[in-house]
Amino acid sequence: MEVILAKSAGFCFGVRRAVEKVYEQIGCGKKIYTFGPIIHNEEVVRDLEEKGVGVIGTEKELMALSEGTVVIRSHGVPKRVYDMIERRGLECVDATCPFVKRIHKIVEKESGEGKQIIIIGNEGHPEVEGIMGWSKTPAVVVGSALEAENFVCNEGKLLCVVSQTTFNYNKFKELVEIFHKKGYNVTVVNTICNATEERQTQAREIAGRVDAMIVIGGKHSSNTQKLYEICKERCASTYFIQTLDDLHLELPKTAALVGITAGASTPNNIIEEVQNHVRINF
């Protein structure tokens, strides 16, 4: 059986940077916390916890701290979280992905000029929650064509549209087109990161020519879920797993070509384990 591994599978720049920043803090003599899981991968989070890194789940928990180092995760956080860290006298290590940081600056500037901020993304996702927290006026999250069609804004109001970095690029274009057709005065900033576009393009191309497709990533990872959706559209035999332990597959008997891709929060060692297992056992 031949296996095709996507070149862009695994850690992206922002995730690798965030994980390295946390590991750099270990052994510094201070208690270390991450605000939320540093990335959406349970294996990485578990390893960090075993090394003494705690996870803060809420702003209330943050306000209860009196000492230690708080690492801002790759997804970013609202501006008020930085203010809380400063007020508590805690050390802050900012591991926000630079591409996400760029969105924060755009939203802060454009909302300060009076524009209505539209975030195309998944409501409730930590990156989206963080972006909303930089808007000086209430931002609106739009994640589907129906939500875009139902959106109503005051006549003459200027809109600024940004996107969650891991959103499906084709869906982003579709939703932006709806805003244009509704006649709104829209400034569109495509903030989907290049790594995400490249990863999705490769996944789509590979899934279109293999007999079975394996997508590896955390179950809470938005970008991995997007990869699964894209692959499933092109290859009916597409499987979503987190680790090799989940690989209880009955691949089609006629499968001669298998594709593998992985989300931006998937460590290389997990990808290699799955790749080697498929090559040896199928």
C-alpha cells in the first residue's frame, strides 16, 4: 500500500512557537500556567501538565492567582486578560500566533474608527473570543451563509470583515460575497493564514486521488475539523483520529493509495507513528 503524506501536515509556525515558549519556561523556578490549553492537542497538554504546567480555564481562576508566570496561548486572548495579568502583578509570556496578533491590531484600529467588526469564524472558538475582545464596539461573528444573509446593519454603516485564521477559505469567500451582494460598504481583510490555505489546498488535492484519507488532530481543533470536512467531500473513506491508538480502521480492501494529513496542533511524532503503522500493517 502506498502512502502520501501532505507536506504541510503537523505543527504550523505559530503553534511550534507557542509550544516552545512554554517548554522554555519549565525549570525557571516559578509556577507556570497557560491561559487555556496552549494548543488544541491533548497529548501536548498532558505532557506539559506532567512537567508542572497548570492550565487556567477562566478569568475568575486568573484573578485568584497572586504569583507565577502566565503564558498566553497561540489562539490569543481578549485585551482585558492582559490587563488582569498586569493588575495581579503576574509575569506574562505572550505566545499568541503573530498572524492572530495582526487581527487584534486590525480590529482595534478599525473599530476605533467606528466600523462594525464582522468576524467570519466559529462562534465560541477561543481565537474568535480573543479577537472579539479587541473590538472597541460589539463585534458580530458569522459562520454560515444563513447568518450572513440574516445580518442587518444600519444604513451607511461601514463594515470591516476579518476571519478566523483557520477558517475554510472557500467558505470565507462565499460569505464575503453575500455581504457585497447585500450592498454594504465593506472593507475585507483576508486574515486566513497562508499555512492554513496551503494545508487545505494540499488536503483537497490528495483526498481527490486516494482510496482512503486519514486526518490526524485534536478533537477540539477547528483547523483539523475543517481538514476533515474538506477531505470527506473528495474521499468518502476519510477517517478522523487523534493518535495511533484511534487507528482501528477497516480500510477498503481495494485501497492501494492512502493519504495522510494533520492539523496544525499535531506533533510530528504522532504523524510518523500513524504513517509507519499504515505502511507496515495494511
